[in-house]
Amino acid sequence: MTEGLCLDAPRAAEEILTFVRREVSRLGRRGVLIGLSGGLDSSTCAYLCVHALGSKRVQALILPERDSDPLNIAHAQMVAQELALAVETIDLAPLLAQMGVYDLVSAEVAGNRSLIESAIRWIGRLTGGGSVFGLGLSYAYGERHSLWQRLVRRFYWRYAGQAQAFILSKVRLRMLLLYQYAILHDCLVVGTTDKSEWSIGFYDPYGDGACDITLLRHLYKTQIRELARYLGVPEAILNKPSSGDLAAGLPNEVAIGLSYEQLDAILCGLEQGLPEGTIARQSGVSRKALRAVQRAMRAASAREGMPGRL
């Protein structure tokens, strides 16, 4: 498993640079457009695109809103400045407010990280699941036959539905703006989802999963950290917990229920076809956590089969 996660960073970078140049040329576009979040994946993609095309052919958007972490905004601006990118900053808060998104979750609740983490722990204990995100994905795209799924549907959907609408409205509005500006600038939209998150469905197919070219979907998060260090991504971004930046700066690992090191080890072990006991032992997780990852993978696969057809 350890060998499976090793990365030849110079070779990986050169393969991606060649891919970006080829696709932009093949599709006859002026360049690429990327949403800068200040996180590891988008920053790594920005560095790759500039190395491939030059800064003048890379457009960038920074899309803050009411609940954005100021540190992420600062890091996005730092990357844009370091790479000499043409960048526009568009505040999404007025649009989200007009859509009624902020009526679903107040600023006080959205900014209360301890409250959100407590709720995640409570839901995990109540359902017996290791990952609140995985449970949500299973609920949204499973057949809803388990007891907890029937209870959610009958008694708690008002709250669960509000939380889901709050999150998805933000990520889908971001993508709407990215595509609008990409069309105006005759650019390809760069996808930044990595293999770790893609494998378990930790993305929205109509939000951060929508793109014209994807650069990191073949690399695990831990491999991307190696690649980013090779490319010269600032240490402040390398050492920062990854976050969707949707509320209270909540790290992705809290929602997933595992560190990325653990998740990547599990995914790599499953990809290699290793026995469950071996994967659990080498990744340092319980069989329960391993099965939670497998459940999320099945739900992600079911979602990829949408829409249903007659």
C-alpha cells in the first residue's frame, strides 16, 4: 500500500502539463479558467496550468461569500499574486441571500464550528456510521431501506434537506459563475477534484465535479501534497487542512471521518485487491471505518449512474 502511494513528482507534473497543452490546443481554446479557493487542490492546479500555458492564458476567479474563511481568501489572493494571474473576485453573498440560501442556516450557526462538529459526532453515534458524509450520500442515492433512513425521511427531512440545500446551492452557484466567465474568455474550466474525494463521492457532480478538463482525478490527496511541494506551492497552503469552505472552515476530514492518510491507504488497498483485514491493519482503521468507505464508494457509483432511464 505504501508503494502504491509513492509518487514521481517530476514525471507526474510533466504528464499533466502535456495533457493541459494538448487539450487546450485540441479544443482550440484561448486558455483555461480556474476557481481559486485557497486550498491545496485548486492551488496545485493553478501552478500546473501556469507552468503549462503561461500566466496570460490562465484566468482565475475568487468567489467568497458570507461564510468563507478569510484565511482561504487570503491564500487564494496570494496564489494569484505569486503566479501573476488575471483574477477577478466576485462576492456571491448577495446572490445567495436573494436565493434564500442564508435563510436556511443562520450566520451564527454556520460560523459555529464546535456546534457543527458536535452535530456530526451526534449523528455518527445515532446512526452507527463512521462518516456523516458517507451516510448522507448513501441516503441521497441509496434505496432508503434502513431504519435510520426511514426515520430521516419521516421525521427529520426538514433539517437534513435544509442542510443539503445550503451546501449544494453554494457549490453549484460557484460552478455557474465559473462557466459563465469561461465562456466569455473562451477558456476550458479546470476541475480540481482529486482521486481520494472522487472515489468516495466527496464532490457534487453539478458543482465542483463539473469541468472541461480534470487534472488531479488520478492522484490521491497525499500524492497531491507531494506534487504541490515539488511545484512550489506555499507551505501555508501545504500544511492547511483541506476544506470545502462552506461553513466555519470545517475540514473535510471531519465530515469524511478519516484523515486523508487513512483514506488514501484504504482506497489504495482496495484498488490493489488486498484482504479487508490487511487494509484495516496497515491503514490503522477499524473494519467499521473500512466498510463506511466501501459504502460511500457504492453510493458514489450509484450517483454516477444518474439520471435513471426507462
